[in-house]
Amino acid sequence: MRHEPTSGYEDPSLNYRVTWKDVDGGGEIREEIFTSRDAGWDFYEMKQKSARSYGATWEHIPAR
């Protein structure tokens, strides 16, 4: 179930940042920025379930 639902409208003033710690990188913090809420949320959920990452976070940030 999606916890961050979208109405189909993308807010151009927002981007979505996913950060996580990389197991293969010795705990290095990585990030990915998305303009699509759905794509960002799906990536966040994947990182939460991945055995190669931990500590995933999801944030709304101002568009760059």
C-alpha cells in the first residue's frame, strides 16, 4: 500500500529526496533526487526492503 499517494498532479515547486546508507560502501550515505513523487516513493520503498541498504529516508525538498 502506498503511504504517499499522488493525485496525478506533480507540484513543480517540490522535489523528493531519498537517502540511504550503502552496505557495500561501508555505510556511505547516498541520495537520489526525484521530480516524480511516484518514482521517488517506489525507489524509497525498494531501498527500505533492500539487503544492500539501510536507514532509508524520504523528504520533500524545494525544487532546484
